[in-house]
Amino acid sequence: MNLTTFVSVFKQQMLSKNKINFILSLQKKKAREEAKLFVIEGDKLVKEFLLAKQPVEMLIAKPEFLNSLPLFHKQGIREVIPAGYDNLKKISSLKTPHNALAVVRMPEIKMDPDDITGGLTVALDFVQDPGNLGTIIRAAAWFGIRNIYCSENCVDVYNPKVIQASMGAILNVRVYYTDLKDLFRAALKNKVRIYGAMLDGESVYSHKLCKTGIIFLGNESKGISEELQPFITDRIMIPRISGTGTGIDSLNVSMAASVIFSEFTRARGRQG
Amino acid sequence: MNLTTFVSVFKQQMLSKNKINFILSLQKKKAREEAKLFVIEGDKLVKEFLLAKQPVEMLIAKPEFLNSLPLFHKQGIREVIPAGYDNLKKISSLKTPHNALAVVRMPEIKMDPDDITGGLTVALDFVQDPGNLGTIIRAAAWFGIRNIYCSENCVDVYNPKVIQASMGAILNVRVYYTDLKDLFRAALKNKVRIYGAMLDGESVYSHKLCKTGIIFLGNESKGISEELQPFITDRIMIPRISGTGTGIDSLNVSMAASVIFSEFTRARGRQG
């Protein structure tokens, strides 16, 4: 597509009421799954997705934003729709919209059982808060963990709040939804250890942490569900220094994840 | 106050329009500072504040919640106002209100310069996101850090979103607002090290971490401001394992805080 056709496409597209409703419908998981599409918001995030050559179906943005994009970024986009603040506000899930919003095709992610034998993997049981899942994805990306397995009742990774919290890290981490029992059975068969974060576990500072293993974290208030606890081979915990006191009964699951990922990283460095 | 008078107080109080407006006004920092009051929301949080004998000026809650409180919890409260869902929704900062909301008097917190010489302290420069400050408070409480010094341009600790994110941890951590330069000068005079989280720092896994020191973290996107960098005695960082890639240019400041607090804790254990 050369510049002339691009500009003409530019003129033809507009944000119809149908499109507004369609984009808004993607805030719901069911609609996302039917359309195999999800929404990302924010200048930086949209640019990162374009840079990573993600399949962007629709880009709705202020003309200034569109003009700031290099042409080759725009070439893969099926529809480009310039919009002002008011229209962006109509389609945004945020109180104050950013300058750009995009509708992106979900990647097809195939599970590869070998993934669990080649390093660290994360398993999440019933993590419900979108901010927590997003933050865990971001921490995983930082610490070089590429695969996160979620129980089916975890919050959807394409929930707008998960995307916001994970930032571009979602581009570097694959998130699967599966029956964790199957995952754990495969792990145990391959002698992969399952490190469960449990309040009665051994200190993560002293427990032996292997280079390969599954870091397993549970629900924000209930922890790891009882039926999954028997799969744990190593119970680990982050020691609390504060003694007892009102209001500090647990670390947030995403903070716990960051600390545990960090400890595995440190241990790995020490080993090799 | 015996049960009879309590019940009669119960009947007299109601949620007037004036009170609704006053409670809503406390969502703004200026009004909070003038009134020296702030708002907490949530069954668990309100109970924790009552248990910790905090000066609750007003408790607005569903009758079921009020009935579930032990009498001695209610004795210190100046006004108890039963309310239904609709009234709670009117005064809540949340989309879906909890069963209880309380207006609490701010504690008078006096800075004690000796605080910085007796263990770990946190200093925050221009941390703007309320969720981040709340999470850092929660992590500090877990790791036994009692004092956080914020630059004047940090988000207000009594912002409703900070309180939500910190949970009851705010009861265990003192948050001061001050000119960080004064704090750092006092620290250096007392030979207290200042550990600044900087992307070009030395790995926190290998750098020597003392039992006493100030852990210093900067703004979410800009890091530590230039004028404060000269005070840093030790530049530390959390090594990134992921290599380079789109979308992982930094760890969230609250995740970084959790990991660094954890490393100091581990180092302290090793020393002793």
C-alpha cells in the first residue's frame, strides 16, 4: 500500500455506532472469545504491539498519533480510524482515554508439554484480580519466565485491566488456560518439581530451588485450593519479619510472585 | 455507654445530605488536610481499624455489619450511622460499595531522626500511582519496615486508592512527607547508607546490603530525580533475565520494592 492509497483509506473510515458497540462488547470475555479479538489502550502499548508485528485489526487514534507512526507500522493494520477525544472516550474502558486504542487478533497459542522441562514455569490457581495477573505477567517477563499456566477460573488474560497492568510484557509471555491437574501430572512424570507458595512452607531463602520447576501460586485470599495441594513437591514461603500485627496477614500474590521469581533467579545465578 | 444508650444513639443518627457531601469531599486531599480526617472502606479494613483502637469519627454501615461488631469496638466511635446499599453507594469511592465505611482521624506523626539509624527505612521520590504506594506500604509491613519517607510530590497516603491497596498495613507503617534532601543529609551525617534503585546499579544479589540503610525508589517512569541522585551511596538494581525485548523496559516500582525488601531481609538473616 503506498501513501496515496493509505490516505484514501484514512478518509473512508469512520467510527460508526456499530463499531463503537462492537469495541465496547469486547470488554466482555464471551464476546472476545467469539470474535477472537481483544482491545489494547495507550500510546506506548499500541506502539509496542505494532513494533512486535501483532495482528492489529483496527486502530482508532488521534490524527497526531497516526501521523507520528512510521508508515511500515501502519501497513499491517486492516482499518485505521482517526478519532477525537469524544469518540475515544466512547470506546475506552478508562475514565480518561489515551490517544490510541487498537483491536488485536488473539494469537493461537499451542501448549507444548516440553515447555515445563526446560526452565521455570508459573502456575496460577484461581487468581481473580486482573491487576494481579497483569503484574505477575510483567514480573515473569522481567525474570525471563515465558509460560504461565492458569486454572480455568483465573481472570481472563485479555481482560482490559490485565492488559493495562501487564503493559507490553504480554508480548513476551504465553498464558494458557488449562486443568492444572493435567499440567502437574505431566510435571511429576518428568520429575519437574512443583513449588507451591504456602503460608506453612519452608523459607524461600533457605529451601533448595532448582533451575527447572513450576512456581505455583494460589488465590488472593484462599491460597492454593485443597484438591491441588497434593501435587506440590516443595512448600515454600516468604518469611514475614513484622511479627504479628493487625492488617498484615498476607503478601499480595503479585508481590509474592515477584519475590519468588527473584529468589529463583538468584539461586540460578549461584548455581551456575 | 451501655446497650440501651447505644441503641438510642443508633436511632437518632441518620445519613443527612450534609454528611454525604462531607464524606465525599474527603476524596480530595485538600479537604482531608483541613479536616484531618480520611475515609476507609471495607468490612475487614474497618474491623482492623476498630481492633487497633483507631480514632473512628463516623461509622456508616449496614445494620448486619453493626450488629456483628462486639460492643467494645463501638465504644470509641463518635457517630454510628446504619445505612443501606443505596446510601453506602452514595458515599463510596468504589463502583460497588462494601458493607462498611468509616471516617477516621489522621494520627499525628512526628518524625524521629533516630528512626533512620536503627534499621531499614524507605524513601520514595515522586511515586504517583496510589496502587503502587499502597502496595509498597503492604510490602514494608510484611518485611518489618516501619518508616516510609515520601517526597512532597508523592501521592497522598490518605488517598482512598492508597488505603485500599495497603489494606490494614497502613496501621503498621508510618508514612512521612518531607524534603528528602534533609532526610538524606541526616542519613549521611550518621553514616547511614542510601541504596538507590537505578537501572545502571549493581546487582542487588551481589551488592553488600547493610542492616541499617535507606532503600530509595523513584518515580514510575522517570526513576530517581537528578537532583537527588548525588545522595545515593549505593546504586542497586534487579537484574533482568529476559534479555532485550519489546515491552519489558522496567519492573513496576512496587514489585521492585518487594524484591529489594526481600533481598535486604535475606541478607540480614545471613549476617545474623
